Amino acid sequence: MSDIVKSRKRRASFEDLLLAGISEIADKGIDHVSVSDVATASSVSRPTFYTYFGDIPGFFAEIWLHHGRAWLEAQVSDKSEIQPDLDQALLEIFAASRRMPEVFEVVQPDFEKWWREKVGHDQLEGHKLVWTLGFHLGYRLASKVSHRVKLGLPVVQILDYPKDVLTRPLMAGLSESPVAEFGNLPGLRISDDSVESILTKAAVEVVASAGVAATSMTRVARRARVSTGSLYPRFKSADQLIERSFEVAIQNIVAANVETVKSEGIGPDQYAMTINSGFGENPKTWRNFRTEMHLEAAHNKKLAGYMEAGFEETARFLEDNFVAFGSPREFAAAMAWFLHSHAIGTSMIFNQVPEIANYDNRVMTRWIISQLPKV
């Protein structure tokens, strides 16, 4: 066999593995793809897989290197024709890369370079991109949990504020309270000393750091510094423990929101400050936990159904408070669901370019309120 023929066959097997991996991620989820799955789906041997990629994280990194740049461009294009499986696979690689060093070391530099090309050092352009891209990324995960997130789509139409927005009267006073003075939101406060609380807190932390699929009873017990036997009288399985941890986390977040409303209310400035403060170290566990739960729910209908009620509760809370602030009910619902998707996507972006924490979100929230008649 000539060297040219051998090279072509090697190239074909490499491409077959990539295509099979993309399909497997889209179908099963990034944390449920194995070398055996990809080898079987591609009809290429496992030794060949290891020769090309080394391991599964290396495989994900290679998929990103081949398709990541085009995928990023598709996120801001009105005429994207990206194939659905590839779109889903790259979304999951992007979201999970923060906990996969071999993947992060290619995704983060690529994303940062792309980001610089789009916005340079113009914070206003960067700010608009955070809000639009953040929504679109989060929407594609959140839509797997609740169909109601589509209510947020109309808000996207009013995010493109003019270049002179900072000179307009509605932006008066921004410099009097700079972003650096916003402070830091508290993290999840699962603080009582009961064994169940200790276990649910540990489960939240493991999911946030490693993903749902890696959250075993043994690992949670180790994190909680208790014996595995302490778990089974209270939880029959890791799935039940994870569901309970989600319920506790949502209750915690709603309680924190209620406390904020009682003390400050939720107007455009207050919500913007909440967004900025949410990038701090304290809320990091909640941010990553929320993303990981959505990643798993994209392929787990039972978990998605369990999560739906919790997120609808938080959306209703926001909707009611926007109405109390004076927003029409229809707009309040749109804004509540928009912000749900936006929060998930923005967390993903923050993990790649932390500088977005310095953007003043009051610019966008004030602008949105000023455009109410257009929604």
C-alpha cells in the first residue's frame, strides 16, 4: 500500500472518529461518552483512537480545535447553518471545559482571541456581546428544562443600544457608584449541622466541581467527611441525593432573593448590581452547579422534569417583583425568563474571560427599561 493511500486511510479514520464523537456527545451528553462508544460508532479500533487522541479529554480538545472557531462565529451570525449535533456538542465542550484542563487549555485561548477580535477593549461592545451571547448559550441549555424560556426571546430585540448611550440622561449617576464598590453576593448558605444538610451541601459542591455524572455516593461521603453508610438510610441513590441537593439550592437562592427584595427591592440598578456581585468567589459554587445541572438535564428527562418546577418558581419570583416595580406583566415574564437563560450563559462566558465582571450591567438594565414600549 502506497504512503498516499495509507495517509488517506488514516485521515478518513480520524475524521470518522471526530464525526462519531460529535454524534455521541449530542446524543448522550459530554459526561457519558466513552472510547468504546466512539470506536463502535465509527468502526475504528480503540488502539487507533488512543493513538490519535490519547484519552477522552484529548478527543474533546481535538473536536474543539477542528470546529470551535466556526462554532463561535455561528453564535453571532444571523445566517448560521451549523449542523445541530455539532452545535450541541460544541456547546457542551465549551460549558464543561472549565473542569477539564486538557480541554480548557485550547478553548480558553481560542475564545479569548475571538472575544478580542469582536470587542477589542471597548467595554460597551463587550457588554452587548455578553448579554446577547450569554442569552443564546444559556437558552440552548435552559430550553431542555423548560419550554417557557422562549418567553425571553423578545428581549433580545432591544439589546442593541446606541454608541452614545452613556451620554443619555437615563445613564446619569453611574460614575457615583462604580462597579468595584458593588460588593460580593453571599454563596449558598446550607448551614445547619444536620447530617442531611451536610450531605446535600457536599453533593452541590461535587456537582459544581466535577459534574453530575461524577457525583457518586462515595465521592459525596468523602467530601462530607462521613462514612458511605451515613448516606443510604437517607438517600437510596446518587440521583435522589442530587435531586434533593437541587431542591435545597433553589430554596436557598429564593430565600436570598426575598431577603434582597425586602431590603432593597429589585429595580434595574439593583438587579444589575446583583449580576455583577454574582461573579464573586462566594456564588461560584451556585454558578457552576446550575450550569452542570443543565448540562445533565439536556439528556436526562427525569432530571429536567424535576428541575423545571424549581426554575419556574424563581422566574415567577422575578416576574412578580418586576410587576411590583411597575413593569407590565407580559414584559415582566419575558424579562424573568430572559434573565434565567442569560445567567447560565454569562456564567459560561465568565469562566473563559473573567474581565466581564468589570462591565457595568446598569447600562443594559437601564436601557432595557427605557425601551419598554418596544417590547
